[in-house]
Amino acid sequence: MDYIYVGDIVNTHGLKGEIRITSEFKFKDTAFELGRKCYIGKNKYEEVIDSYRKHKNYDMVTFKDKKHIDDVIIYKNEPMYVNRADITYEGYLDEDLIGLEVICDGEQIGHVDSILQTNAHEILVVKNGGKHLIPYVEEFIKKVDLENKILEINYMKGLLNED
């Protein structure tokens, strides 16, 4: 099974078994779908989502057959995952982009090391000795080739940290 990290269970909420999740996962509507199986903690305990709602900056979830705080308190501070094959999405997951070789005008400039989340858009952190911050928006991304592990970007003056 290919587990995809969707967020962290940070606390419980109320007495009826609801949990509070912090998540930057961009396909939450699919990941937190009613009836979806999810996996919690390093041991990947399987649970089935019974309800989902947004509350402030949190994603609130209850699990099937877990109707009291005592049933879910053990999941506090644990990561939550879903099976990649169970979710449908359009585009790429952040996990797909990490490690891709970044090419600009035929020249390798580094590898995608991480992805920063901002209010405006995601930013690719590209490292190769130095560090480049590339906005993950259509104007800068020419091509994503997961099969060959290559991400091509369009050159724009000032985009790359140049000596």
C-alpha cells in the first residue's frame, strides 16, 4: 500500500469522538470523504471516516464506531494517512515532485528538496549547493515528467540566484 500523509491529529474536540487535524493536503475533499479509510500513526491503525467538517483552521473528523473522546484520545499527536490508490485527484501530489531534477534551458539547476505552502501559491525549494525558490505556477513550470524524474522550468530574469 502506498500511504500518503494528509495531516496531523493535534487534539480531540468535545466529548463525542471528534478529532482536530491540521492539514496542508491540497486534495482534502477527496481524502476526508465519508466512508474513506484512513490510517493513523506509525502502526497505520485503520479507521473509516464517519463525518468531516471545517472549523477555523482545522479539519474536523469523526470515525465510524468511535463516538466518545476516550475512543480517539490515543490518536492525539499522530500523523494521518490515506492510501494513494483510494483517492482521485487532478495534478501532482507534493510527494511526486520531491527529488525531481530541475532543468532550465537544458541545464540542471538542482533537485526539488521541499515545497513551501504560502497563501498565494506553492514554492518549490530547489537545492544544488545553493538554493533557488521557484513559484509553482503555470508561468514558471514548463513540463513535469514523472517517468523520467524531470521538472523543466521557464527561465525568467531574476528567477534563479545567479552570481
